[in-house]
Amino acid sequence: MADPLLIYAELTQGAAGRTLKRSALEAATVARRLADAAGARVVALLPAPCPEGEAALFEHGVDEVRVAPASPAGRYLLEHEAPLLAAQVEALGPALVLVAASPAGKELSATLAGHTGRGLVADAVDLAPAPGGYEATKPVLAGKAVATVRVGAPAVVSLRPNAVPPAPAPRAPARAEVARPPAGDRVRLREVVPAAEKRRELTEADVIVSGGRGLGGPEHWGLILDLAQALGAAHGASRAVVDAGWRPHAEQVGQTGKTVSPKLYVACGISGAIQHLAGMSSSKVVVAVNKDPEAPIFRVADFGVVGDVHQVLPLFAQVAREFLGPA
Amino acid sequence: MTTPPLKTLVCLKRVVDTETRVRVAPDGREIDLAGVQFIIAPYDEMAVERALQLREAAGDGRVTVLTVGPEAATKELRSALAMGADDALHLVCDGRLDAAQTAALIAEAVRDRDLDLVLCGKQATDDDDAAVGPLLAAHLGWPCVAFAHALDVEGRTAVVRRELDGESEVLEVALPAVVTAQKGLAEPRYPGLKGIMAAKKKPLESRRAEPPAARTERVALALPPARGALRTVEPTAEGLRGLLTALRDEKKVL
Ligand SMILES: Cc1cc2nc3c(=O)[nH]c(=O)nc-3n(C[C@H](O)[C@H](O)[C@H](O)COP(=O)(O)OP(=O)(O)OC[C@H]3O[C@@H](n4cnc5c(N)ncnc54)[C@H](O)[C@@H]3O)c2cc1C
Ligand SMILES: Nc1ncnc2c1ncn2[C@@H]1O[C@H](COP(=O)(O)O)[C@@H](O)[C@H]1O
């Protein structure tokens, strides 16, 4: 039988409680497809108990879930997760280790590649079998180009969240409990500061409503929050807005902020500077609301609303609530 | 608490200017470099700045900058020296290297140096891997914290802030360690004329480096698929309802 494929199933942590990230199901979907082509099994490592997460993994093509006890820190810490993942890699000898290209996942996958000498492709948006290994596509130059990269097996690949839709492929559950190897203590958690308001993680959101300087001031941000609520969206901001102190940096989309690839990105009062586009141009569909018909954002938008955000956004939110029902 | 004097290494990469209009070279794998400007990767510049600030806070210490890259990358090292770094190490290597090759070369070159801290950018803005920092830490056997938006040093401990899943965590990391710079870490200074003059006399060691075999190969580079034509939506209830219908039923994104 071919070497198995291993996914690291990332969990959310902290105040939000422990739930399986959708990116884990995306990884499971990609792994299932590759495993079917190779006649291999898909094994998922769950870094803490999460019964609903386990069930979802079995629904999405995972043959076996290996569950570890929660880390002593109670949340992701590279010092704890890297030895845990390395021990399972050692035990299973997988042809491929697939991790989400979240901040934690990028750090973890690169560390694993460093420790094992496996080839690494970071931030892939697609993955296919190739002679002796895999062929990945990944955005480079802030999404201004797409590279095709071959990597020999055994490999480590991080997969950009939202790039591949999870596909159901139910499997008979097989579950094992695994131990946590002793972890280093060189990194310790001093403090966790929860976000001021409950925020949906931008990089994993399906729909994002972002605002720019065109909103006119922080006192008008309610327009963005309200539209986001009506669309069930996360909310982001341009750098101009963050630099002006209207919004926290964690919400910034762009070259020096977050790279997002939602299904739908709604840019409101954002001009569409190249550095902003760098963070959102891989969105599936872009809607722009801007009073200037010449604004560069319209060049990357699929739908354009020329108008004043102060009139358009409340109307948009109202129509969306009627159309979609209360979010 | 006072900042102790540190021996810091900052890894920086020569990358194409982020404003560059990308064209694919005739080989179909790399970008066409004709007329392209190069810069220090933006996050690496932030890392240099924070290293300099820590040295200034301590009133002592040493900031070494390192790059792996072609002869021409001397220019970026000189820019970092002009910002205020003390000395530079250039591992001269032509052609494409992947993150693992780069990290292996850096690890080999610095393993025997007496260092307290290695800073990298969170990612080089060409291949966007965000991998060299953690790879390097793995090679050196040091702890690593990626995506730091604040970094201070207290005694033998680095205190690092970063954001994970929308929460901000404060981590204490035993030195020596590798930390990668996220936006917010520091705003890079512009080198003054004095800095530029001084940089010419600062030590810059340059030596050829032989990378280990690559485990990855870039086989193609393409421009992203163009978007379809823009559809205009009237800013009325009717227009917006039409938009929502198209988003849900045609594009299937709602
Ligand atoms: C190194 C570097 C890195 C950068 N990184 C980023 C980054 O990560 N993210 C980022 O976003 N930017 C980044 N920038 C900044 C970028 O260049 C732009 O300055 C910024 O994106 C502009 O923000 P904006 O679109 O909100 O503001 P503006 O450019 O001021 O645009 C405001 C827009 O709102 C429209 N408008 C005004 N009033 C209204 C109204 N009442 N109704 C409707 N529309 C209205 C205007 O027509 C205009 O198009 C970076 C710049 C540099 C140099
Ligand atoms: N060729 C290089 N020379 C020196 N440092 C590098 C090089 N490539 C990457 N780095 C460092 O590693 C960081 C992450 O790069 P990457 O993994 O390529 O995204 C960069 O921000 C640099 O600090």
C-alpha cells in the first residue's frame, strides 16, 4: 500500500472555544483526491480532543483520526506542536504532510520541513500528483503571478485557506489516541489579549466587507459593520484607514496587512492602490462601491456601484437583509 | 527593564520592487527583469530597524546584516549598513534558491557565530513563502516566533507579541532565538547622507556559497487569469437586489 497522507487539522483556540477550522476540511479534501489517485490512506492529526471536528474529518475523506491530548499551554505553541507533528510523521512516514497556510500553519510546516529535510511548498492554492511527488500552484509577488512548483515526495505543503472548497467523501471512522512527546519550554505564553470585539478571522472568511478612507471618518464605520453583518461577512480596512487610527492593524488588507481570498470581497470607499490589491486580488468575486467611476478598484472588480457610501451602504444592508433573511 | 546589548543578525533579501509590473520572462519560469528596480524586502527592512532600535536602547551591541543572493545584492547590504548596521555578510549565489536551500546556507554560515538573536522578515515579497525564518530556527535548533509585531528584550528573554486567530499573544522566548517581523514591528528609517558615507567604510564580507540540492523546482510562472468585464450596478434598491441575485444564483458566492 502506498505511503499515507497526513494532514494537521488546525483548531481555533482561545475565547472562541475549540472548533475545527474549515481549512482542515479543505486539506482533507485535497488529501483525499491525491490519496485516491495513489491508492493511499488519509490520516489526520487532531492536536486536541474535538468530537465534532473528528466527525467532520471523517465526512471529508479522512480514514483515520489521531487525537492528541490538548497541549499544556491550552493553545497552539510551536514548541509543543512541532514535536507532536514530527512524532506522527516519524511513525507514519507519510508521502505528504498537508497543513493550512495560516500564520500558525506556515510556521509549523516550515519547522517540520527544517527538522525532517522534506521539500516544502508554502501557500499552495492547488496540488496535483506529479512523477515522484507533487505539483503545486502558488501565488507569488503578492498575487501578481502564479508559479507552478514541483516537489519530490516525501513533502510538506501548506495550503492557502479558502482556495479549495471542502467536498464530502464519507469514510468509516477509525480513531486512535496518541501521546504528546515531551515539549520544549523555551517559549512560554505570558499573556493572551483577546480582540476588543469578536472578530471573524479575515484570512478564513468567505465574505469580506472592507472600508477605506472614503468612509470619511471612524464615526461612519458602523456602515461597514452593518453591511458585514447583513452579509454574514468579516470586515477589513485599507491601510489609509489603519494609519489614520480608525481601525486596528489586524483588520488591514494588503501588502503590509493580510492576504485574503474570500469568495466575495466588497470594497467600499477604497481607491484600489496596488498595495491594497496585493492583499485581495485572489478573491473570487469583487464588488466595489466608490463615488469615483475612474477609481482603479473598478479595474479589478466584477461588479461596480458608482455612488456615495453613505447612501449606498445602508441601502445595500437593508436590501441584503430582505434578500438573505436575518444573518 | 533595560535592554541588554545584543549580537543580532538580520537576514535580508534583495527582491523586485513591490510596484513592479510583472511580465513573464521568455523562459516561462521567472519574471522579466528588464528595467526592474530592486529593494530590500519590506519586512526585512522593518527587522533591520528594530535591531537598530534595540542596539540604541542598550547603548551597545552589534547588528550584522546578511544576504544570500547575486553580486548585485551588495547594494541592498550597503543600504542596510547606511541605515546603521555594523557589518555585513554576503553569501554570493546566483540563480533561484528555494527557502530550504536559503535557510541551509544561512545556518551553515552563522552556526559558529556568537549570536543572541536572528531576525528575518515574515516573508520575502517575491516568493511569499514565509518559511526561511522557521526553517533556519529548525537548523540552528533554536526556538522561533514568526509574525512578531512587537519585540523587546529583557535579560536573556525576548518578549514577542503576535496575532493569532484574532487574539494577540505575548510570548517569552529564551535567547538565542529566531523572530520574524510582521508589520508594526518598526518603521524603517531613511539612511541620511552621513549614514550612506559611513556605510562605504563598514566591513562587508563576501564569499561564494554552494547551495545544497533543491527539493523543489519551479516549472512555470504565469500571470493570473484576467477578470471578466466590469458589470455596473445602479445604486438603487432594484440595482442592489439584482447584484445580490447575481452573487447568489450566478456566482454562487452568497
Ligand atoms: C510599502 C507600502 C505598503 C502599503 N501597504 C498597504 C496595504 O497593506 N493595504 C492598503 O490598503 N494599502 C497599503 N498601502 C497604501 C496604498 O498605497 C494606499 O495609500 C491605500 O490603500 C489607500 O487607502 P484608501 O483606498 O482607503 O484611500 P484613498 O486612496 O484615499 O481612497 C479613497 C477612495 O474613496 C473614494 N471615496 C471618497 N469619498 C467617498 C464616498 N463618500 N463614497 C464613496 N467613495 C468615496 C475615493 O473616490 C477614493 O477612491 C501601502 C503603501 C505602501 C507605500
Ligand atoms: N536570499 C535570502 N537572503 C537572506 N535572507 C533571506 C533570503 N531569503 C529569505 N530571507 C529571509 O527570510 C525571510 C522569509 O523569506 P521567505 O521564506 O522567502 O518568504 C525574509 O523576509 C528574509 O528575512
